[in-house]
Amino acid sequence: MRRRWKTKPEWKGYLALILHAHLPYVRHAERDDVMEERWFYEAMTETYLPLLDVFDNLVRDGVDFRVTLSMTPTLLSLCSDPLMQTRCADHLDRLIGLADKETARLKRDERLRPLAAMYAERFRALKAKYESCGRNVVAAFRKLQDAGALEIMTSAATHGYLPLMKTEEAIRAQIRTGIRDYERHFGRSPKGIWLPECAYAPGIDRLLKMEGIDYFVSDSTAVEYASPAPNRKLLAPLMTPYGVTAFPRDPESSEQVWSATDGYPGHYDYREYYRDIGWDLGWDDAEEWEYIRPYVLPTHERINTGIKYYRITGAGRHREPYNPEWARKAAAEQADHFLECRGKQASAWNGRLDRLPLIVSPYDAELFGHWWYEGPIWVDMLCRKAYYDQHTVKMVTPSEYLRQYPVADTGRINASSWGRSHSSEVWLQPANDWLYRHLHQAEERMIRLAARHAGREPERSMRRALNQAARELMLAQSSDWAFIMDSRTVVDYAVRRTKEHLGAFDRLCGMIEAGRIDVPVLESLEHRHNCFPDIDFADYVPALAAAPWPDPRAENVRDKPNVFMLAWEYPPKYVGGLSRAVADLAEALAARGETAVHVVTTAVEGAPDYEIRGGVHVHRLPVLCSGDTEFYHWTFEMNLAMVDFVVGWKERGGRVDLLHAHDWMVFHAARELKHSYGLPLVATIHATESGRRQGKLDGELSSRIHGLEWKLTYEAARVFVCSKPMKDEVVRLFGLPEAKVDVVPNGIRIPAEEEPLMDDGAEARGGSNDRVVLFVGRLVYEKGVQVLLAAMPSVLARVPEARLVVVGAGPMRETLERQAAELGIGHRVSFPGFVDDGTKARLYRTADVCAFPSLYEPFGIVALEAMASRTPLVVSDTGGLAELVEHGHDGYKALPGHAESLAWHITEQLLDPARGREMADRAYGKLLADYAPAAIAERVRDIYDTLLGGSHGTRRPDAEVPEVSSGAEAMGTV
């Protein structure tokens, strides 16, 4: 084995190789002679097992490779089904027998006999591979994912073409079922999804976000024609308005493999797909026909056996025998060529972007091995050459790239697919358009039945019937049937399958509607189509079929003042930091017991429409909107839902005493309810559009948001912000009187003092004597990590055992890693990237000092986290950080941007740990006094009291409330 480079290469870009593994559900329990079922056997023996063998060998040889694989739920069902496993093993045995017979038949043919022997050896190796993994390739692929070599994506349940479905509920059910089946097989939630046919339409991203999906793969045109045009072209992913990332297909690398005229699979030394002995033998020779007849279908239909003796040879009809060594050499040359081209692409864009360019190369997995026999060899060569022979492009998975660069441009993704004309043309044209009126009617019928049985547990046979109806509908929706009708291959089979599933669906619906389940019929259908054991008909329940709300006249919401907080996100829905901040404050207020705290927010999958969470009454509302609604306009529809709910609450005798609005997204509801009921209004501005845009309101949308922020502060009686610098900002931006703005800092939940410290510093300490300097935060310029790195040589000169651990992700990571190497301190600096909360807590507790050298920082929650861990602090004397630390008393403040000042104070903390511990203890005391949720809640409650007209809100719920926050009185000045 050649040696890997000794020094870390400076990559020019990244390559994401993505293989989409899919088959329609072709299981026929009642027969074993269906031609289409052979699609599975051929894919298993020619693609999945060979690829699994390639990946296992790469791991065995220590090759650090990355490949992304999507496995659709229908394929997972086929691969894990005992019946299909047995039939596949039998198929391999038949191939071994045929290859042995061929070796004997061709014993005098010096050209073809070695090939027959090759097939006999190959089929035996595949059978051994299949048996070694217990005939369950899914489990084998799972091990590779668990080892970090593969990333496996999910897909819609039956590969249904999502943009042509009529209802949101049907799309949501396909996605949820796919995710649920993925979790059953792989023991984790998927991060990415392969949208069937790469087909995207606006609004699908919202449903993906609701289900916890981080990314999907799109056609190039989806991003190329996005609005606004992407700054990074197709060399980086683009985030949709709902926060899901689209990875665009690279046209150049796709063409090199896919092109019918110039693509790699057309090389003359490769095996000819269409010359199979199942078609070559027995046309003019009765003895040959009797020989091959047991290996075709009982109906005597000719099929491919998998034994092919000829190479492509040339453009004419003449064919010469296949030469495996020539083919292997061609695959190696093409792998070199592919990497060379990707290197040129990456080098051309390197330095022109704020991050390393990414080339996304997705292909059908079945291309590799089934259509292109040498495809698995090419993948093997590609991974090995990428690891050993070059240092220009590095193979990554989409999730790895997102961890490296979590921030992306946002744009409206264009409706598209990777089919003909980059549109839905293949799946909607005269040969198949008749499908959709039947499928759409079935969707609506399924939704009606699900709604009828929502909110109560159906009797067991009824639930089984409802689930089987959902299963039959999804199987009818498979995009494969429409595709086959367009390609005019096995059209009769596609039509028959569609009608079969719709007929079964209709029969089941009739039973359900009549309330009489024919159990033998149900059992027959369940036996025939037994995929997705965890399918749930309730996925079709419409958004409006909500659980009943609490009685607003109940004592627990009538005997004390009721504060209604309006927030667009709330746990378990996390989009930004607003969710956690609102929850911490709401639960701390509720814990005081003096106020009934309500949060009105938006629905999220997996959370009830109403619950008491942490003492807070949480009301989650469905938001009705069209599929292509942008976030800005969606917030207006959310506001309408909030107003409707609070009006209904009041009409049913509910009590509302004060409104607390969080950020501009809820402005319209806050203003409407304030004026309708004369309610006092408090507003929290968590961040400003101007601040997010560094003072530049670039575009109409930014100006609109800025205007809503101003209007919210105008309407509010009091405005909360998190720090003094933030107060200065909103006073300046919105012309507010200072007396109207209260600094209410963010708090954090503090572990109990008696909680034992975890002594697990493996993530931080490279050696037992290391003295760890810890930074946590986004890797962007304003966080000042570059200053911290510049300070480290001086720190190491006085404390040689110091080690810097930089936790976080962001666009500057590569730059910072290069800076560390150039400073000669790379061996004393580690970049673990983004870490989960548990790991972060351990790192805080094992660090010797935390350093936060921000150049700009509105608040600095990381400093509070360090205080909570009783870790000595060094921060920049800027923004919110300057307020948190008293220099020399509970930490040190360094001059912003001054490396020597920062180095001096870090060194002092490391050389005098006793004093550092004393300061950390004082910082912990300050945290308890000023930044614990209880202390902050007391401050907020006092402000509420002033607006409620008395101590602890003694005003009657029906009393008149003065318009304290309208007009000039609210502003103080106009």
C-alpha cells in the first residue's frame, strides 16, 4: 500500500458522490415467476452486493472514503423481507449452476471459456457475501454508516412524485412513512432525503423542515434559477426560506457519466449489456433452446441471465470477447480523468468563494454494476485514487459539508426535476395523465377517513384496515408506474399495478365506511403487500383536525393574571435561539406561581396541540397556507391564526391580561389584539434586521422587516432587549425613549450545585498534562478566533503545555486551520467542529480557561455557559461581554483585537489557577444572582405588575384597561 501524505493537504474543493438506490415494490408473494421481480435479483447481484464488497474492501484497506447512499423504503422492504431474501439466494444458486454448465459447454472455446469460469467464481463470491451478512444487506450498509464511511439518506415511502400530489397531507404521509422506516432499519433519524426524481416544488421544503430533514439533493436548475440568483452558483448548496438546504447536481460530472454518446459506460472495452446468453442462445438450435429454457421465464419469455461474453467493441454490430483486464484498466483511467476534471473545477473556483467549492455528483446506484458492469470497479478506483493519488478534492458527505459551513445563502428554489426538460414532463403527459384524477380522489378519501377516526383509538381490525388503505394508496402513487408508461417498456405491468392498488384501496375504504371489516380479505392484502410495518394512517389527518383545547374557564387559568406570549417557534420546534429564550423565560415565570403563562405558537410534528409544559400552557396552532408561501407572507397567515385563537379563547370566557410579543413575526396579531381588547403589550426584540445585515437594509424585504420592528416597538408599552449595547441599538434605530427600553438579559439553566462534574476530557486533552484553552462559537470574523490564534504563540512560550480547542463551525474554518499551521502551532490546536450539548458541557468542565475574543458581541451566552461550569474566563472588552465580566474580579477583559493583551490574560489564568478558581466562583455567584432564569423572571414580573395596575396583577379580568401603549403616550415623544 502506498503511504498517505505526511502533511495535511490544502484541499481546493470537495466532492460529494451520491448513489440513489431504488426499486419499486416488486414483491409478488403468490408467484415466483414474475419477470419484474427479477429487477430486484439483478440489482442485488449486479449492484448492491458488488458495491457492498467495494465498500468493505476499502474499509479493510484503511482507505478513508466518503460516499452518500440513498436507500428508498420500498428497496429496504425488499432487502429485509425473508421471502425475497430466500428467492434471491435461490437466484444466485441458479446463476452458479448456469455458470458451471457454461464452463463445461465452452471447454473447447479458448475465447469464452475463461469468461464462463470468471462468472462461476464471481457468482460464488457474491453468494458467500450474501450469506456472510445474513442475507440482509441493509444491516451491512448500516455498519458502514455507523463506521462513518457512508451517509445513508431516506426517501419518500414509495418514491411517489411529490409535486404532482394534490394534498399536503399525502406528501407529508409519504415523507413521514419514509423517515419512520429509515429509523426502524438504521436506528437513527435521517439527516437528508432523496426527493423522488429530484422533483421539487415550493412548499415541500416546509414539510421537510417540520419532519427534521436538513438537506435534499436537487437538480441543477433548481438552484441555478433560484431567486435571488445564488452568489456561489452551483458550487455550494442553497438554503430554502424554510431552512432546508438544497445540494444542486453538478452538470459537468453528470454528463461525463450519464451521456449516451460520450459517457464513461460507453467505452469500447466495457462489457456489452445487450449481448446476454438468455437472448443469444436457442434461436435456430433446438438443443440450445432446451439448454437455456430453464433459465428464462416459465412463459418462455426471454430474459437476461447476467452472463454476457462480449465487449462493446465499437459503434457497429460486430462484437469481440470481453477482456476483464482491459476493462479494469479503462475504469482506472476514467477514475483518474474524473478526479482530474473535478480538480480543475475546484481549482477554478478556489479563492473566488468564501468557502471551498463543493461538486455534487449524484447517480442512480443501479447504473453501477447493472447497466455499467465496471461501475463498482470505477467507484473503488475513484475512492482509492482520491485518497492516495491527489490532494485537490476531498470526498465528503452533505452532512459533513454542512457541519463545516452551516451558514448558506437563502433563496427561492426553482420547481424542477432531473427528468426530461428538468420538469415534470416525464410523469405528466398523454401516456400517463389519466392516473392523477384517480390518485387525487384517493388522497381526499384517505384524508376524510383519517379525520373521521382521529382523536380516538380505532378497534384493532379497523386500524389495520386504515393502515392497509394508506399502504395501497402509497403503492399506487409510485413514480415508477408513470415513468414506465412514458418510456413504453412494460406498460401493461405498470397499468396493472396501479389499478390493483387503487382497487384494493377502494375495497378497504368501502369496508371502513360501512364499519364492517372483512378480516380474511384484509389479511390477504396484508400478506400480499406487507411493506412499512410502522405505517400510520393518522399521518393523513388534516391539520385542522386538532385535539380539543382546554376549558378557558378552568380554575388553573382563571384565578390569576393570564399572560399570553406570542412566539412563532417554541420547543420542540427549534429554528433559531428565540425558541429556547422564550421557553426559559416562560417556564421561569410559571414557576413563580403568580401568573398563568400561555404561549401561543405554531404546530410542530410530534408535539400536541395543547399541553402544560414546564408549567406553561402551550397552544400550538396549525397555519393554513399554500404550498409556495414565502416565510414573510407565511408569518401573516400565522398572525391570523393567532388572532383567531385568542378571540375564540375570549369568546369562551377565557382571561387575557397582558400580551408579550417576541420579535417582528407576531406584530400583526399583537397590534390587533392590543387594540381590540385594550391589552397592555410588551415586546422583546431579540435581534434587529439592521444588526443582522451589519447596518445595511439591502432590499425591499429587509426594509419591510425593519418597518415591522419599528411598529412593534411603537405599539409596545415596554420593550425588552438582552444587553445595554442592544438597548443603545434599538433606541437609535427606532427613536425610542430610553425609559421605555428595559434590559432583560438572556439567562441559562444552571445545573444543581451538587451535580457531579464529569471528568471526561477526551475531546479536549491530547495529553494528560495539557492545559486547555477553550473557545466555543461560530467560526466567523466577528468572533475573533483569528486573534486568539495570533495570541497562542505567546501563550505557548510561557505555558508550553497549553492546547487550544476551537469548538464550532463556520465559513472561516479552513482559513483558521491554515493560520494555525502558518504560525507553527497546528499541533497544539484542534478543531473538533460542531458538538452536541453533552460534549460541549464536558469540554467546558474540563477546560482550564475559556477565551471569547469577540470583536462584536450583542450578548455572549457562551460566557454564561462558562460561568455555569465554573471555568475561568477571558473575554473581549466589547458589547455584551463587557457587561458580563468585571475585570480582575470574576474574569479578565482583553482589548478587542489585541493579540498580546489576550495572550497576557490567558497566561495569567493558566499560571495562577488558584486565583482563576476564585474568579470563577465569583462569576458563578453573579450568574446565580443576575442571570438565573428565576432572577430574570422576577425582574420581568415586576414590569408586568406596573402594566397590570397593581401588585401581582389584582385587576379584574373584565376591568377597563387604559390605552397605555398607543400613540404618542407609548412613545413618550412623537
